[in-house]
Amino acid sequence: MDCNTKKGLYFLIIGSIITMTCGLITSIASFFTQDTTATMTIVILGIVSFIGAMLILIGAILFFIGRKEFGEKHQNNVKNAIIIFIINIVVVSILTSAIVFFTFSAIANSSPEINMGPFSILIVIISIVSAILGGLMYYFALIELEDEQGKNILYAGIISSIGISIVTSVYIAGLLGEMFGSISSTSSYSSLSFTQNTRGIGILGVIPSLLFLYAFYIPYKRIKNGELIPQVSSSVTSTAPSRICPNCNRSIPMDANTCPYCGKQFDSYL
């Protein structure tokens, strides 16, 4: 049976590997040199990373299309994940607009000193809110497809994402304070230093990225190995023979040797 969820997970895995690798190489390269060759390399990596992002988008679309393949609960969870994704975009856009507003207000007032208080608070809030909503999105999208190990990996990814977002946002807020403070003082803090330090702390983002990548791989492997069996359409299930799992009491395909919901293994026929 053609499984859009499996295809979506495949594209999500490949796209995530590409974007994560490009981001890591860019962060490391920024520490060593800023000559023309390094700049061109970063530009090329940016293009490759964009390709990876497009693969992630394709994977997300296929994953959404296949939301009905693994039961009603998974279908509703995927819908919730989409709603959370939209809320995340709206909230982050509003908070980012607030930062832009404060920035232009400070420039318009021609103040010799820029108050970094609102900037720092908003940066931290944006990062934490985005991490929490992103974690919830991953949770709803994947939880019904994970085994026990996958669930633990997913929880670890969510927790590490939130924790690292807090550390990263506080650090970047401090860097912005130094950079803006240098504008009205005799001290100097170049944009190059800011970029290098930002990319340096950004390396921490590899940790949750690897965990979420593994959380994608586990359900992909379960579907590929037949542990998770996609359900046929309603028009077919009405006539197709089925049976009840003795562990979770859900309707499963007659030829399944593993319950696609609870993971219980049994003989071909009950």
C-alpha cells in the first residue's frame, strides 16, 4: 500500500540532515576565517540549506496528506500540530514586530543610549514560546507513531529544545546589549564578532535537532518493517476483514502480526 506518511518522514529526515549539516558547517567555518573563500562557502551552504528546507516542506505536506493512515487519534493529532504551527507563526510574528517597533522608536528618538530591556525580554520570550510550541507540534505529529524508545527520544528533544532556547536567547540578548551599547560609547563591538558569537552558540541547536531526527527515523523504520501498518480507506475497510487487538481493543488488519497502535506482537491469527 502506498503510504504518504512514510514518504513524508523520508523527506523530513533527508531535509533535516541537509539543513542541520549545513548549519553546523557554517557555524564552525565562521570561527576560522572570513575571507572570500569562506564567504562563498557560506553562500553555497545557504543554497543547499534552502534545498533541505524545501525537502522538509514537501515531507510535511506528504505527512499531512497521510494523516488518515494510522487511525482517528493520529489524524486529530496531526490537525492539532498544524494548528499549533500556525499559532507559532502568528505569535512569533507579533513579537518580532514589537522588536522592530522598539528599534525604530529608539532610532527616531535619536537617543544616545538604547534601552535593551524590552529587546532582551522580547528575544527571550520569542525563543521560549517558539520552542514550546514547536515541541508541542512535534509531540502531536509523532506521538501515536512512536514506540517506547521513540517517545523517550521525543520527550528528550522537546526538553532539550526548550532548555537550549533559553540559554541561547539569553546569550544573544547579552550580545545585542554589547553591540548597541558600543554605539553610544567609546567601546567597539563589530557586527562580525556578533555574527561569530551567535553562530557559535547556535551549535547547541544540533542537540535537539539530532533527537528530533531520530524521532522521525523510528516511526519511518516501524512503517518500513511492517510494525505500523497503514489503514486502508473507509470504502475498503467496510468490506475488508478485520480483527480486534487483545491488548488495546482496536480494530486491526487481519494479516497484521503487530498491532499498529500499541505495538503488541502476536501470531498471524488470533
